[in-house]
Amino acid sequence: MQAIVFLAGLLALAAYGYYAGRGRAMSVAGPRRSGTSLHSLPSYYGAYVVLWCGLPILIIGFVWLVAGGWIAEQAAMASLPGSLTDVDPGRLQLTLNEIRNIAAGSLFGEPSPEVRTAAETYATVKGFGGWIVVAGALVIGAACAALAQRRIRPGLRARNAVERAVMIAMMVSSGIAILTTVGIVLSLLFESMRFFAQVPVTEFLFGLHWSPQTALRADQAGSSGSFGAVPIFVGTLLITFIAMLVAVPIGLLAAVYMSEYATPRIRSVAKPVLEILAGIPTVVYGFFAALTVAPFFRNAGEGIGLSVSSESALAAGVVMGIMIIPFVSSLSDDVMNAVPQSLRDGSYALGATKSETIKQVIFPAALPGIVGAILLAISRAIGETMIVVMAAGLAANLTANPFEAVTTVTVQIVTLLVGDQEFDSAKTLAAFALGLVLFLVTLTLNVIALRVVRAYREKYD
């Protein structure tokens, strides 16, 4: 409720500030014949007032969002007796979790009176403090809007102020995106270093057996697992290869048809329909692979004397290839349409047919962009998880037979991190090592694709 009131008040003040600032600017300018002119358009003065009233509200709301929980926790801990606070950090954290759950209405069991009192204190501080923050932020925003409105005069450089604020917002957004990427990479790197401190790098990269099951206690069987990731890498490459065998020919032929043969009316219908494949959830593809494609391949294999597993790389690869057809077809179509029409006209003028023009002129000219599209599709195939889980299974078999069950890097990452895991064991840390390898592979493919596309753009832009 507090968030709704906060957002509603912010939007109402922003709308009022925009129209009030715009109206104020037009009123101070006076009639055109008076010779008084505004430095900026009236809309910039409205945006100027919006910045003055919106930024303080957002800053106050962000500070409360960050510090509100901590303030409520400190108030709840102050109400607890010393017997519950003078304990080890783990036990204290459990008590705080119980207080939060009770305050949120998730009551399990019968808490002690002290904990119940602390939970009431936590809820009171969080609720009452939130309403105070909302009211104070809106009052301060309204005061700032009134002050900004009074500052409006013909010589006020509202456009400069608004554009500077927009530029700062874009810089902050870019910085957040960069820092998020750096944080993800560093977390993968540090956790992978912890894993390689327990398992040699050579065993991980060149080992032929993957069985990461480790015991939680020393007296349990299977206290050491095998972390040879070669079967996982081979399974990933096998499924990706099958997917590209399906996606590349179909996608390129579809792109050639839509770009060179289809009429504008057919193209306007065929391209959006084909791109719908990219919008279907992957779990739907997984069900389709497990319930339709895999039984079809198994029955067809039995009919000709082949043994095809119920969960096979072939079924997962074919369905994955269908899913990434739009990545190849749409990008390739755009690239071929970007080839200058003068090249086509010159080919036709020399007596070449349409098919000869496509093979000898358009394809060579569009080849860098087509290669970039294929590399991006490969990156998408390598990172797919749901289809492989439902159609190829979890068995880490070292095989190049597409009729057998295999697994991929992403599937193993999901498997290793599911459930209540201890993040100090080699089993769980192996997921970060696999993630680091996957990140490096996809990064390399994306860099290659971007370099190829950049070379294409430099040539034809």
C-alpha cells in the first residue's frame, strides 16, 4: 500500500509540475510582440520542474528502501532481552528471520513472548516509518516543485539543465550495467578459484568422468566425486551442432526467400509469423521435444533397427534448432536487404539470373553479417537449458552418438545448485567453474560476431 501511494503521489506531482512549469514559462514570456523570448521551449521548463520535485522524492524513497529494514531490525533487537542477543551470529540471524516472518504474517509454531513483542516492534517501525517517509517525501517534493516554478524566468536555461540531468541519468545507468557485469564476472572468478583449489584445473578440463556427488560427512560413501567436465563439453557441442544443422539451412533459405523472392505482402506476413518461434517459452519447446519429437525418433529408430534412447541428443538438438531458426532467418534477411540495390542491378545488367545474383553477388556481400547471425545463434544454443533437461536428460555420457542421452553445461549448473546446498563443497563450487567456462565461450563467440558485423557495417554504411 505504501508503494502504491508513493508512486501515485510521485506521478501526480510530476504531472502537476510539468503543466505548471510549462504554463509559468508561457506566462512570463508574455505576448510575442513584447520582445521577451524564452531561452528554451516551454516543455523544457515543465521538465525542469519535474526534475526538481521528482529527484528529492526518489532519493528519499531509495534511502528508506535501503535503510528501512535495518532501522526496523535495530529497533526489534533493542526490545529483545540480552539472553537472545548475546549469542553467536548464526543464532541471532535465525532469531531475526523469525521476527521478519512473524511481522510478515508467516507464523510457524508458537514463538516466545519476547520474539512476538520484537516482531510487533519491527512491524510498527517498518509500517509507521514508511508512512512518515512517504508523507515527508511528497511534502518535500511539492515544496521543491513550488520553488522551481518560482525560479522560472525567460533567461533560465531550462534545456541545458534538463539535458544535463538526462545525460547524468544515462551515465549512471551505463555504470550500473557495467558494474553488474563486472560483479558477475568477479563472483564467477572468485568462486571458481575456490573450486580449483580443491580440484586441479587439468582434471576439470581434461577429465573423462563427471560424477560430482560428494558426501556431506566423512563416514558416508562416495566422499570424493569426479569432476572431469569433458563429457559435459562434448554433450554441449553435440546438441549445439545438431541444432545448427537444423537452424542454419532452414533459416538461410527462409531469409533468401523473404529477401529475394517473396512479394512485400507475403513478406509482411511470413516474417512476423516466423519470428513468433522466438517468443514461445522454452518450456513449451521442452514439452514438445519430450512428448512428441523424442517418441517419434524412438519409434522411427525401432522401425529400421536402430536403438534410440527416450532421451537423446537428437531430439533436443532438433527442437533447439527449430527454436533458433528466427535468430538466423531474421538477422540474415536484414543483412541481405541491406546489400545495395545497385549490386543487384549491375548483376542483372550483365545477364545474370536471380539465382546467380544471389549466389555470386548477394551472398558474398552479405556473408559477414550472415556469419555474425550464425555465431549469435550458436551462443543462444549453447546457453539453452530447459529443452535439454526435458529431452536429453541429465546423464553425462561421453559419446558422439546422437541417439544416446547426454547433458550440457547449463543443465549441470542448474542441477548442482538445486536444493539445500553447502557452498563450501566442490560439488556446488563446480557450478561456478562451469559457468566461467560457459561465459568465456559465449563471450568469445559474441566478440567474434560483433567484429564480423562491424566489418560489414564499415563496408556498406
